[in-house]
Amino acid sequence: MPKISSVKKVLLLGSGPIVIGQAAEFDYSGSQACRALKEEGIEVVLVNSNPATIQTDLATADRVYIESLDSRTVERIIELEKPDGIIATMAGQTGLNVTVELADCLKRNNVRVLGTTVETIELAEDREKFKELMLKLGEPVPASASCKTLEEMDKFVAKHGLPVMIRADFCLGGLASGIAHTPEEAREVCGAAIKQSGTGLALVEKSLGGMAELEYEVIRDSFDNCVTVCNMENLDPMGIHTGESVVVAPSQTLSDREYHMLRTSAIRIVRGLKVEGACNVQFALDQKTGKYFVVEVNPRASRSSALASKATGYPIARVATKIALGYALSEIENRVTGKSACFEPSLDYVVVKIPRWPFDKLYYSNSIGTQMKSTGETMAIGRTFEEAFGKALRSLEMRVDWRQKTAEMAELPLEKALAPSEMRFNVITKLLFDNKVDVAAISKATGIHEWFIQKIAAIVDAKRALARNEMATAGDAEGVLAARKAGFSERWICEATGRSAVFVRSFSKTHGLNPSFKMVDTCSAEFEAATPYYYSTYESSSDAVARKGNKKKVVILGSGPIRIGQGIEFDYCTVHAVQALREAGFETIVINNNPETVSTDFDISDRLYFEPLKLEDVLAVLAVERENLEGVIVQFGGQTSINLVNGISQNSGAAILGTSTDSVDVASNRKRFKALTETLGTPTVKSGMAFDAEEAVLMAKEVGYPVLMRPSYVLGGRAMHLAFDEAELREKVHESIMASEGNPVIIDHFLEDAVEIDVDMVGDGKDYLIAGIMEQVEEVGVHSGDSAAMLPSRRLSAAALSKIEDYALKLAGALKIVGLCNIQMAAKGDEVYIIEVNPRASRTVPFVSKAIGVPIAKVAALCQVGISLKKQGFSSFPKPLFCAVKAPVFPYSRFPKADYSASSEMKSTGETMAFGRTLDEAYLKAVKASGALPKTGKVLVRECGKWTDEIIAKAKNAGFEVISVDGNASKVASIAGIGLVVDGMIGCAKVDRALCEKVITAKIPIVNSYYGAMALFDAIASCGGYHQLSKADLSIISLNDANAQ
Amino acid sequence: MGLPKAVLVLSDGSFYVGDSMGSPHDAYGELVFNTGMTGYQEALTDPSYAGQILTFAYPLIGNYGISPEAFESGKIHLSGVVSRQFCSHPVHRDSERGVDDFLSEFDIPAVVGLDTRAIVTKVRSYGVVPSAIIQLEGRTVEEALESSRRQLKGFDYSNIDFVTKVSRKKAEVFSPKAHQKHSVVLVDCGVKMSIVRELVSRGCEVTVVPANTEGKEILASKPDGVVYSNGPGDPALMTYAVASCREIIGKVPVFGICLGHQILGHALGAKTYKLKFGHRGANQPVVDNLSGKCFLTSQNHGFAVKDIPKRVTDWLTNLNDRSNEGLRCDEKSALSVQFHPEAAPGPLDTRFLFDDFEKML
């Protein structure tokens, strides 16, 4: 069948800032959809407020709007661009919600919904209608009801009994959901769900908790042909959100009959819904009886579809897009094998996904359940479950204190030790190793299928066998090989045998215990395939043969799972490096293990190794690719790849491209860095180092209070604390010491009332160019990742600006920066101080790139292979044509018991960007896109120290009614009607935890910085005050216009 | 480590050493692979694998054990098994025992722990080959290679009539519990029990007869329809079944499955040929040339039908290699498919074919 030929221009929505439950997977699906559309000669209009996405590149889409994803804004863009069609299913829940809201607008403007229709979306999302359809199809569903009030819920419970599962209607990632075992719990959870729900409805159903959870990814075309791309089994039982579960693909414990019973059901449902594209179907299976229930469907690209695509090599988003254009499945090519896309991938390996949680940032509890709390995930591939599981664990880069936590938890009574938590699998392993509990008891206590516990027991057995291994004979080598096949890393082998890494490495070398690489080819080797997509295992033959030819190769290290402090921006940079180097004629090789991202789309690079980003894994890839290897790029993978620099240079012949290893060390070694700044005469904030608490106290006296302490060589401000006196320092320094893992803790003097500045620049070793000088809106001390940033700056004096440029160029020159460099400074009046230099990609690279219209990560990548700035045609970078602002997005709604006060510990998960004619307008737009504008005209201002009066005056000037409460006063009586809370600033009295929880639960936006509050009220005042806000004529600026330099 | 070893030897001299599991004796067979990710028990008990050593491409075999519900025949017919890993602790409510134990009971050897992907790649590249599983207890690999050489040379899968070995020797009747609507004769060339179950569930009383039953004998029982089953080996050797089919066709509705499809093809004047490495898996896409609709099918065959006469409809085609997957001849009420509409293992998408056949009765 021919494609729908009337469609020439398609609107594609993105999913907005990274939040828990909606992460990089939608950049992956959206970017793939863009490519699939452009192949057909269709013009793509893309709207997304998240700048750190590949889909918002002008190289990906034709017309890009970095604008808020509210329906009014999208409607205005539709009126401007007049697209013929819209694809709603590549942008998560956000995309579905906006499309449903726009139904009338789409009709009015003759915009055709391509692929899965609004009717199907509504049918799948409306629990009642969905239930009706399931009953019609004869598909079993648990008893359920939509409840507006607690009384309705009570009635349901009286009829069907407990436990019940309660969810908020139309909400992402299980927000405000939970399982209630008692009537009291039910009322509590239901109350929260009604409040959180977009529709004021709580969905109550008979709990399926404890059953096995299975997912099928189905694709259906408009001719009613269906395939299931992949099935996945959650290790964690129903009751743990699938985003929180360890997931394995394909299913391991289902018999053929069960596999196909569910497959047939999934297809029947997708046909019943008339999905045209991809759909995820979730089942609960009672493995005691073999009975199943349909849990829910997602008729769109999802986190699971991204995982399924990476697990199988089948590009679901691409195929779904072609289907949306009218193609039949049989007409679409499986580009891996050159056969038809109308088939079901067959795997000859096992895939394991493990979530990454932010509990090291948002402490309070590490329990998991029906709500999603993880920020990202890692995936690993092996030939056995044990191998894939072990590789996934080591890809996770777990919190630094996981051993200690595991040991603590293993001491708890069994019920508590095995309660669902971040550490559950570590605890299970420990309990089995200590012979405290047997497999059956663990399975019973956790609801995890005994098969998986048996596999963990096998890993434990392998560890015991290793402990007896002398590592002397060939027989011992066979034992080590067996451990390798069971997923043991070098480090685990060292731990189990008590041998050093050097010994293990040389023993392995002597006995030839090297990994081989197998291909992910969609077909279990049945056909010859061209996928350049590999994973390591320990077997005889390798599919990854280095390519012949003269092309020079570059290995680019990715950044692993998304976590707070290391987000999608690094993936963005990785992809840019690949694109630039491919274009320049290099063969690009990516190593990464994040299944959500664009960089692990095997279409992006010439070769993809889906591997842990640990030294041994990287060295193994380098060994395969050593010929014609130009070198390794480590600048784009965040701290994950920077941490490997020394190991790579000491253990392989591969060159580290870009800034020298020595310069990297100067930048991160405080002593050497201090010496450098003294030589250059660039002032720094007084600072020192300490290995223990007593040293820290002495050092703090020397640099002067207040002090900021933080571990060295650690990512994104983790375990970073502010102390105003010795008592506070003693209270907090222990954690920083722990997190440092033997490296010293850094103690800085803390500059009050200063402006913090982020400078992003690019160098080629000779010339250095500043791409952007960003002013942080929030005060110094607030983590730069949690601060809004403005470009250009507005509070800096001319003298300060010229010093910033001067210092930046001096530092870059001294470090001979080749590639990207980010410098953080602080300005107090005309004085400028250097805080730190990061000779690598920073969080702000996508923001700066989009503001000035130059993809600086691409420029930097070319510099690293010796193509100078001059050769690239750059003698300076352009200034932004419009004002640009980025604003952070916080995950508080997922952690109602978290503390929302500002700190130097990063807590935000993502960011929005906006262009404006003025900084006020851009700021307002960015905050709007982040969803943090005041909800009513009434603000609650708690203690803001010396700024209190000024903030209140500004709020009033912006038309707000102000309720001011002294921080020391007793509890805030009520938050009814409050539309914004100003509270939790650095250096103020501690927040009132009860208020904190109330505010978070009521979804009231929070401002927790002095300057942030002022900037917001000023911006609102600039457009006529709060009462004009909804009518404000905010600009809509395309990236094409913004980048028309 | 402590396990006894065995070696898989291919006729080209290449070999793979692994752990000896199942029954510790030597075995010879044509080396084939299956890419299904579930359904090992159905494959083990499928008579169509007679004379073959089966490599499971999916590395984990035996996860859910052996269930009394998943037998496709009373025993294991294949000669040997090659796998990456056998599950030592199967967990499933229906499981009675593990796959290792099951193989031992039927005297079938397995070699486990091999790089099965390398073996699949080899078979894909060079085609199916004679192979052997040789025990290494008390033998070196060289001795094992030497001892198997001659027998491997002499092994010719295409010249052995496996059907006679696996077919019933006496007729057997399966009746529906209630509402018998039709009587069907099922010619047992190595039939999978799921075919019988599908027919019985549609109200057919099924008389399963030996493969060499003559056409007139079948017609004498006045059946409403005749089904030719799946089975092992080269269809060109099936002269007796082709003859009976030729006699029956046009007189009562005929449905052929897998080898039955090839027999029907021969009876209608088509030819068959050997595929390089066959189709064995649960993900084979087939398109209906009449409606354009696509189906995912379960397959297990090493030969295919070609040179289809004009009066016969080239009904279904494999989307991967464009080989024939189904024939129909409406004027003679005959239809046949190369794949397994009864699934077991595999997708249930084409079970409607039994409905179509029932409508013809």
C-alpha cells in the first residue's frame, strides 16, 4: 500500500524536561520518528521544552520550537506552522495528554492524527471504557472502580475486599499510587490520589500484588497485521512499578503455552483498541494457577518499548512511524537482516535491566513500590541470566555506600530486610551467602519467582567456588572462566579470591580468559545480519571482527544510566560527537549501557558496544578495535568516563583524545590546581583539603566560615554540604568523607551574596573560544544544576565580565584545553573568583549550543581529532539573538517526605529552556514550561533572612497577596488557596517538615532561593502582574529564528 | 568442572567440546537449529526431528521443566541435543522434572555449555550437516574425531525413511467428549498430538492411521476429510503417502501440514527441494497472497515445495526467503500449509486454518 500521500508536514511532540517516569526514552523514540519521517521527504515540526535532546536539533527536525508543551502554546504553533498531521505517540503521557486536549484545535486546523488515534488513546486511558472493552473481548481484568470520593472507595472495598491498588487518574509513572491493606491505608492513599489526579478521580482496583508481571510490546498496522516485538518479565512481582522492577527479556519462567497465551491476548487487545503503531500490554500472571489478568496498556512508545528495541535490535519507533504514514508491516524493511519488519525477533541471549535510584540524593527511605522513583536504568546483555545480571549490576555505578547499606539491611529481621527496596537484590545475595535463609523462603518473602532466586544462588555458589580457587593451574583457570560466565567482574573475582587486580589480569592473560563479542541481530544468527551492535560474553567465537579499511576509528564513551547530576545532556554530547566525527570520515564506536538513550540506537554510530563502563570492559573493546584507532574520547560521558582516564592510559596503548590526562589531573587535584591559579594570578575562593574530621575543622578555620565541603572525584555535588560553624561542620563532614572513598574532602570558603557563573568554552590546544557566560539566577551555594541560568547575564558589571573572559582564556590556555571545558566562577561586585574547572562537557552544553546556534560538542569533538577551530572556520562564536533561560525541574512530587530546601546537593532531574525578547520573558517562559508558575495569586513567604522585606515587596508589586510567616513561628495553619511557597533558602532556619510534605502533596510550586524569588516576581511584574499572567502575550520563537545568526 | 565431557563433531571435521548431559552415549544425526525461545519440550517430543541433532539457539533450556501437558508424542525422537545451558533447578507448577533427567529416560545424549551461536552461524553459512555427539569419557578428542569419521561420511539423512520409524503401526481413534460432528482420518507421518487436539476440539472423531495406509482403505471408512500430518525426512521418499493422497484428493477435503503439505504438493504435481538450513523457529512470517495479510508461524522443516502447477494456487509465501508456505486447490477442496497451525510450540495466529478445514467438511 502506498503511504498517505497528502501528508507533507508533520508535527511531532516531545515529552518536555526529564522527570521521573519520563526520561530519555522519548528523545530516543522521537528522534527515530524524525528520521523515519524525513526519509519519506516529510517536513518535521518539533515542539519540546527540553534543550538537551537530539530531536530538538535543527539537524534532526526541520522546524524546532523549544517551547512549553501546554496545549495553548502547541495550538499557537499549529496555527503558525499549519502541519497536515500530528503523531501523538512519541512523547509519553505528555504527548497523549496534549493531543487529547487539542482534539478540537486539530479538527479546526485539519490536522490529521497519524497512527494511533485520539479515540484509541482515550479508550486505553479511560479505565472504565477500557474495562468495558476487555470484558467484551473476554479478557480478564480485576474488579475496579473510579472514585471521586472516599465514600465511593469505601463502598468498593466493602464489596470486593482488601488489599486494593489505588492510582491517580491520568498521571505519570504511578504518581500518588499505592497498595492499601487496611481501610485506614486505603483512605490515606485514596485521598492523595484524588488530589494528585488531573481529573479528580482515584482508580481503585482489587490488588494483584504478588503475581508475576509480564509485558508484551505489540505492533499493529492499519491492515490489522500484528507482531509482538518482545516480551519482558519483571523479576519484582506486581506491586512494584515496572519502571522500578528489574526486568528480563525474554521471559524466563513462562512455558511455551503461557508465553503464547499472553501473546495471543496482547494481540487481541491491541486489535480491539485499533492501535496503529506500538502498544505495550501489561499482564499479571498468577503462577500458582496459570490464570492471568490484563493490567494496563500504553498505546504509544514508552520506556518499555525503548528497552524492547534495544533488547532485540527492532526499532519500534521507526516502524510505528512508518505505520502511521500508512505502510503495512510487510512493506517495512528490517534493516538489520534486509528481511521484512513483519516478524518477531528471536533472541539468543538474555537481557537484564536494572533501575538507578536517586536515594543517594533524596534520602529518607530507599523503599520502592507502586510509584516510580528511579531516574534512569541500565541494561546488560549476556548469554546467561547470571552473566547479564552481573553485567547490569556493574553498569549501575551504585551508590558509594552500598556495601555498608547491604550489611546493615541484612541484619534486620527478615521481613524488613527483604521488603522491596533499592538494595533488595544485594540483600538477597548477602543472606544466601551467609546461609541465613534458603531460596524458597526468600522467594516466599519477596514474591520474586524462585527461578530467579535459584540463579542468584548459583552466583553465590560461584563466589564460594572462587574463594577456594588457588589461581595457579589450568583447572583453576577453568574455574575463573566459569565465574566469568556467571557474570563476575574483575573486581568481584579479586574480592572473592583475595587477589589483586594486577594478579587476576595477568592470570587471565596467561590462560587466555578474554571476552568475545556477540552480535545483536534480531534473529539468533538465523540470517546474516549487518547490525553493528555487540555485547561481550565468554565464549569461543567472536562476531565483532575489526573492520578492514583505512578509516581511522574513534571510541566515544557514554555516560551510563541517567541519575541526578548526570543526565541526558551527556548523551546529547555523545551523539553530537558521533555525528561530527562520522561526517568527518571517522569510524565511530560507542560504548554505553543506557537503553533509553539516542546514543545506544545502533543506527547512530558505526559500532555500538552495549557494555558496562568499567575499565575492564572498555579495555576489552579497545583490544578488539586497536587497529587504526585514533583514540578514545572521554569528555562526553560525564564523571563516568572521566574516571576511566588514568586506567585507560596506563593499561592500553590507546590515546586519550582531547585535553591531556595531566591537565585533567591538574583540574581535579586541588593542590595542583591551586598552584596553577596562583601562577596565573586568577583568584580563587580560599580552599583546602582534609582526610578526616579533625583536619576538616582545622582547614575550615583557615579558609574561614561559612565553608562548603565536598568529596573530590565525585559527581554532581553528591555529599556536598554547607557549614556555618564548627558544630555544623562536625555534623556533616562524615558523609563527605565517606563519599570520597579515600580521596580527600574539599573545604571551600563560601562566598555570600555573590553571583555564580558558568562558562562553557571550546579549545583546540592553541585557540580558545568562549561559547557562553551564563549567570546563575540562584545564589552561590545552590548547586548549579538546580539553578536557573540566563544568557546573556544581567547582574554582572562590565569589569567583572571582562575579568571572567580573561580568567577563562588564561585557564584554558594553561591547561591547553582540547575540546570542551566548563569553568565555574563567582563574582562579587567587580571581583571574580574561580570555583572550579571541568575539562569536559557540562550540563549546559545543549543550552548554550541552542542559544548561540553552534553545536559546540560537535566543534569540540572535531578539535579532539586535530581539526582546529580555525580549520572549522571559527574565530569567535556568535552571540545569542534572543535571551535564553534554562530552569530546573524537581522530582519532589515523588518524594513527599523529602526536604525541599536548597542545598549544594543537586536534586533536579531535568530542565526546560525558553527564548524570550527579554530575560524576564524568557525566564517566565522557562518557569512556565517547568510547571512552576504560581497556581493562585496568593503566596506564602516564610523566613528569607535579610531579604524577607524585599521579596515581600516584589511579590506585592507583582500583584500577589502575601502571607508572611516567620520561620521560627509555630506551624503554618493552612495552605488552602496558596499558589506558591517561598521557603527553604540556604542559611535559613530548617524547613518545617510537616509543611514541606503538605506543600509537595498539594503540588504547590516552591521557590527556595532569594534571587529565584525576586527574579520570578520581577518577571511576573514585567508582564503586568499575576492577574495578567494568563493573558500575557508571551512570544513564540522558533529555534530556526533564534539560530539565524 | 567435574562433569564428564562430550564433543559435537561436524562432518567437516570441526568440533565443539562441552559437558555431557542426558544419556552418555554416542549419537549421529543431521545438525539443525531452532530459534524459538520457548517450547523445548514440544520440540523434543516432535517426531519431525527424528534423525536430527537439534541445537537450541536460545541459550537457556529447561527453565520451566517438563510438564505432562506439553508432550507432542510419547517419546523423544531426535538423536541428540546441543545447548548453551540446561537449567538445573526448573521451577514451574506443572514441572515434574528437569530436561537432563528427561533426556536420560529416553536415552538421548546432549552436549551442553557450547557456543551455540557459533554453531548456528556455521549451519546457517554451510547448510545442515551430518554430525555426531561423541562421549569423551576414556577418550581423547582426537580419538573421538577418528571414531566418528567413517559413520559421519556414511550418514545420509535424505536417504532414510524416518516416517516409517515414527508412524503408528496400528490405527488409533480419538473422539471428542461430546458433540461429534465430523469424522476425519489423520495420516500419521509423525504426527504432533496438538494436531489431534485441534481436530478433536472442533468435534472431529479422529482416526489416526499409519503413514502407509492405502488410499482406498482410507476412503472405505468414508471420512468427512483427511489430514496429512507433519513428519521427518525427505518428502521425495514418501511415494506411498503421495500415492494415497493422489487417490483421495478431489474425493474428500484434504488438509496437509508440514510434511503433509509437501505430500499434497507432490500429489498435485509440484516438486520439493532441500533448503540450505531449513526453517525452525516460532517467528517465521508468512503472507497470504490472496488477502495480503501476514501471520507469524511456527515452523520445523528442511524441505520446501516448488514448481507449483498452474491449477494450484500458490497461496502462502514466506516473507524471509519467499519460499512456498501454502497451497490451495479449491476445486478439489484441498489446502495445505508448510508451517504448524497447531503451534505448540509457537504463535497461535493461524489456528483458524483448522476452522477453515472444518468448514470444508
